[in-house]
Amino acid sequence: MSVMLVVAGISVAVAVALAVTGLSRPRFRPHLSASALLAAGVSMSVTLAHVTGVGRPAPGTDALGMVESVALMVLVGLVIRYAPSRRAVLSAPAAGLAAAVWLLRVFAPASPLEGVGVCAFWGLGVLVAAAVGGYLRFLDVRQERAVADTHLALRLRLAGDLHDYLAHDISEMVAHAQAGQVAGEPLQALERVEAAGQRALSMLDRTLDMLHHDRPLAPSGDLGGIREAAERFSAAGPAPVHLRMDPALVVPPETAALVYRIVIEGMTNIRRHAPGAGRVDLSVSASSGVLEVTMTNDGMVRAPSTRRGGTGLRALASLVQAQGGELTAEAVSDGWSLAARLPLAQSPEWSPASSSPTTRKASAAPSA
């Protein structure tokens, strides 16, 4: 057996082994760049030996060379798909060049230009492998971004839930504690603080359960919860809630959850920004396929603080717009008003104005 045939066999064995390992073993892929450089170095050394006349082609060299070239092309595709960009810039061209010039082992060009042309033609396979690897890398990156965007959207929504519901429960606890000090009924105040704390803990448990088990975020709250929230707000004082809502009113669960969230956010803002309010009027009604929610108070709203935050109403306005509705938050005579209009169904009388000035006011209003 010719020495050059043995050398060619070793070269093709190295290229094929590394290509097969890269395809079948994901743990090996961090080392693809170095592996491609190794295979390219061995292949180029064998080719250079033939070109310089150190060795002569032996029977079977052409078949081994084709197999080696295909293995190098596979390595090019794998490096472009999986290797870091900085490393791939060096190793992929090296492996591609080795795959293209192997023909010089068995073909003696009449001129350098002919040799370049032959190698360039065979190198088209390298370009195809590079294109496939690049396309698969693009798909991987796009999938990773989609997953990251989904996780970010979930985290933001969970953060919004925690902001709205926990802020409401905590503000209720503070209000009960303050009322207990003023009214001299510490035991009753502690019981109400405990109840609000239990609701806050329940919300935390629900959120953690969804995070641990990767469960979809289900709507929280309904129209019945609005009446209970109004009663708790009135009990915490000093502003009673005068609720007008038809007990027989039925709306879709998603709409009911959003209405509950609007009411909770409005009540939290009254506690935080209008502690001097003496009356809160809350109306929930439906007519002509439109659900209207209006909350007003007679306490002047405090000027927004300079601390960072204040995204409660802005986030709420986005949720309302997503359901095709509009949210208005504005100052009224001696107080503040929060109003929302939501479509209950496709109705010719409903004309959503998600980009209307009223919606933009909600985005700029002071919020929790």
C-alpha cells in the first residue's frame, strides 16, 4: 500500500470523524471551530504534498478525496450554524478552502488560472453548505428571539398583575391600619389587615404556581369581585363607594377581568393620590354592545411624585386598547375621573378610538 494512500486515508478519516461527531453529539459543538481548523490543516498538508511532488497519486486517492471534501463541507455548515461568529470567520473559510483545493491532488492544471477555475467550481458545494448552515442559524436565532419575547411578555404581564393587585391589597392594609388608629378599633382593623394580607399571599401563590409549572396566565377577577372590592374600600374609609351595577349583568370572562382590574387600579390610585376624597361614585353598565365603566371621586388628585414609576394607567390603557376599547383618565371639578368603554360584541354602534386624545390622557395620568 502506498504511503500517500495511507496519508490520504488518515486525512479523510479525520474529516469524516469530526463531521459525524459534530452532527451526532451536541456537546461536541462548542469545539467545532478548533476541529474544523484541525481537519483543514491535515487536508491542506496532504494537498500541498501532492502539489509539490513529495507524493504521487495512488489508486483510490480520488475517491478518498471526494469523501474528505464532502466531510469538510459538512464541517463548514456546522461551524457556521453553531460556532461563535468570531471563531467561525477563521475556521469556516479554512475548511472551505481545503474542501475546494483537494482536486489538485489528482488534477494537474495547465495554468494557474485553470487551477483556480477548477477549484472555484468545486467550491460551489462549499457555498451551498455555508448557505444551509447560515439559514439554519438564522432560524435558530429567530426561534430564540421569539421564545425570549414570549418570556418577556409573560414577565411583564405578571409584573403588571403583581403591581395592580398587590398594590391594592397593600394599600388596603395601610388604610385599615390607619383607620384602626383613628377609630380606636385595633382588633377589627387587624382582622381586615389579615384578610388583605391573605389575598396578597394568594396572588403571590398563583403567580409563582404559573411560573413554576409554565401555565398560561388566566384572567383574574370578575363582576362579583367588583362589588366585594367596593365594600372593602368603603370599610377601609374614609370615602364610601356608591356602586351602580345591574346584578344581572353578564359579560365575557376576559372583559369582566379587565373591568375588575380597572376598578382595582382606580381605587388604588384614590388611596394613594386622593386621600382627602369623601365620596367615590362607581358605575358599571352596558348598552348597545358597549360596556361603560366610570369612577369619580371628589378629592383633588395629588401632583405626581418625582419618583420613577407611574406605569399603572399606561399599562391599563394598553390592555384596554388590546380589547378594542378606550380609557380616559382626567381631572374633573374638584376631583378625578377614570372611565373606560369596552366592546361586548361586534356592534355597528361601537366605534373604538384607541388612538383618541382620551386614551392618550390615560397614558399621561398619574398612576400607581
